[in-house]
Amino acid sequence: MLPHVFFWDVTQETVASFLGDEDAPDWRATVAFLEEQFGAVEPKAREVVVTSFLDSLPFAGQPGSDLTRYLGPRLTGKLAELRPGLTF
């Protein structure tokens, strides 16, 4: 399976969990895992997380956009680079 396709599913399930879908994996665990691993993985793996997870999170005003407020410092920093002017 292509990593970008996999992370599309991860993103969708994470947002669904954040919005209250009890059947989706706990969004807190996913965000914590990605934050922890983000600093430890090789650059190509980080690129997949940035491109296929962070860049696919809902934008302001879309359902689930408040999820961005719960990202850790590494992920928040990268998201701020992707979306200048975003407030957390």
C-alpha cells in the first residue's frame, strides 16, 4: 500500500474520532504517536506525514478544524509552515 493512501485513511479516521465517531481509533493516540515519531523518523517519512496527514487536516471553518489545536509542538510547527497565519 502506498504511504500517502494509508495516511489519507489515517487522517479521515482521526478527524472522525475527533468529531465523536466512537468506532474510529482514538484521535488522541494517533496525534500523540505522530508527534512522538515525527522527530525520530527519516526525512522521507516526515514528508509523508506532512503531505498526507497535516496538509489534509480540515481548514478553519470546516468540521474538525479545531483538531489542529491539539497537535504537539513539532506537528504544530510544520502545520504553521504549511498554513501561514493559522492561529492555534
